[in-house]
Amino acid sequence: MADAAPKITAVLTVRNEAAFLLEWFAHHHAAGVSDFVVCSNDCADGTDAMLDRLEQIGWLAHLRNAGPYGNRGIQFTALKLADEQPLVKDADWLVPLDIDEFVTVKTGDNTLPALIAALPDATAITLTWRLFGNAGVTHYCDQLVTDQFTRCAPEVIFWPWRAVMFKTLYRNDGTYGKLGVHRPKAPNRDRLDGAQWRDGEGRSLGAPFKTRRVFSDYGQPNYGLVQLNHYPLGAMESFVLKADRGRAVHADVPLAMDYWVERNFNTDEDTSIAALKPRRDAMLAELKADQTLARLHTEAVAWRKARFETLMQQEPMRALFARLLMTPPSEPISPEAAKDLTRYALQDRQNPNN
């Protein structure tokens, strides 16, 4: 008898993302995620209603993250709520993700169980971001994100460091006690010595990854077995709505041109996520066959278009949109320039006056 597939729970935090939910769930179900815990916050576009419906038909557990949030931010509060959920406590593996992140497995049948089977000794597996740029798309339309945006950063990039940040797929075996945005929290010191962290190439990672690292090693390939397709920008109109929504972690820091420039890489093309397209499309068709979900999706698309028109009546948002139109795609900097920037950054961190 074949071994049962591992129970893998993905934890998601969303606000005003209803137009993208069905694609995200269809993809990750096709990728082998068995359960979902989703926290919504102050939604105006029907996200919470869509999640309620998905919960009714057995797809997920929906939590309303009403706050208070304190100085830790919305996402930290959401993960604290999720920690107490049975689908989290009973999972074999856990992976917190965002709505603009799509797991892309490149081994076996392109699923997370296949990745886990390829790294049987792993306690945690880093899913390193591959940044997908805007590709010059101005207007938001109801098209699947993963089909529309295929231009991305090069496989090896040297700057900025955040280009190789990761999320963590980790074994729920007591080595870590709490969910974290990028890596699990509350390590059990009695189990850490035996913990085995592996990266997207299958390499064994050093001790710093067990407790504090959130960046993969840059300047080398990190995507041989798995990568995390990260679509932080989308169409220019969508980025304006994202700026209006605000950040989930650093709520006091607005989304502006620095965020755009550090993520808008379009030098390469990567379509490896298409390996799951037949299974994703079948799952998406099943979801859209539900009349309630189909209606809520259509209403969410209309809401996004109307919201953009409203935001264009406000000078700060109109100015942001104009700057997006004027700004060319970002170019990766040379290894030599990145080396200097890294040296300056490390000197700054070591400065006792900072």
C-alpha cells in the first residue's frame, strides 16, 4: 500500500483580493496543498463573502482578523489566530503564503508531496522568491496572473537582498511552535540540533537558517527543485490598488516607487509554473461552476475597476500612477556593484551609532 499523502496546510492573509482568490486556490490545490486557513481583514470587495462560501463547500477555514493589531501588524495578528486552528495543529507540514505567491515545484509530479519525497530528511525547505515583473502591463483585466505575467528576474541575482527572500515549508513536528511570515517561530531548543533545513536546490543549510535567516544565499541558483513565483506588482492599475490597501506587515510604511523599482525585473522568462496548468484549470472550472463563487468573482472584478477610477480622483494616487507609466523596467546591477553595496550595508549594520 502506498503511503498516504502528507497533510499540508497553507495559511493565507488577505484584504480586498477576491478577484485573485479562485486562481490561487486552484493552483495550490493542484500543487498538493490539502488544507487552507485564511484570515481576512476589513474587506470591501467581497473577499470575506467569497471565503465564507468556500468554507461552506469545504475548501477552507475562514477567520476574520478584526484586530486590535497593536504594533505587530495585521499579518502577525492573523498568524497568531491561525496557530490555534485544528487545520494548523493537525497538519504534517505548514506553509504561510501571500496571495501574490505561487509555489512552483520542479520535481516529480510538480507537487509539494513530490518535493517532500525528494528531501525526506528535511525539517524545513526554503521556497525562494523569483520576482515576476510588470512587463509593461498598464490596465488590470480579468486574466489569470500566472498566465499573464511570465517575465521575471534572472535566476541568479545579486541585489537587492529581498529579491531572494523566502517562505518556509516546514514539518509540523514540534521543532517550531508558531507560524511566522517568512520562517517558523518559537523554536524548541531541544530539537534544533537535529533540524535539517534544505534550500530550493536541495542543499543543506547552515545553523543561521534554523533561527534567524530570511534571505536565501544570493549570487547562486536557488530554484532547481522549487521556487516561489512572486507577483508583487501586477498591472500598474493593480499596484495602485495595492498601495491603497496598504502593507500587511509594515502597515506604517506606504507602498511607493521604491517598492516598484526593487521588484520590476523583466529580463528573463519563466513558464515552469505551466506544468500544473491542466490540473489548475480543471480545479478552477470546478470552483467557477459554483454560481455563488462565479457571481462574487465577477463583482470583485467590477469593484477593482471602479475603485481605480475613484483613486484617480486623488492626487497622491494619480501621481503614483503617472510615475509608474514613466518608469522603465528595472535592470539587475552588476556583481561588482552589488558587492560594494553589500559591504556598505554590513558596515552600516555594525555601526554602534545606528
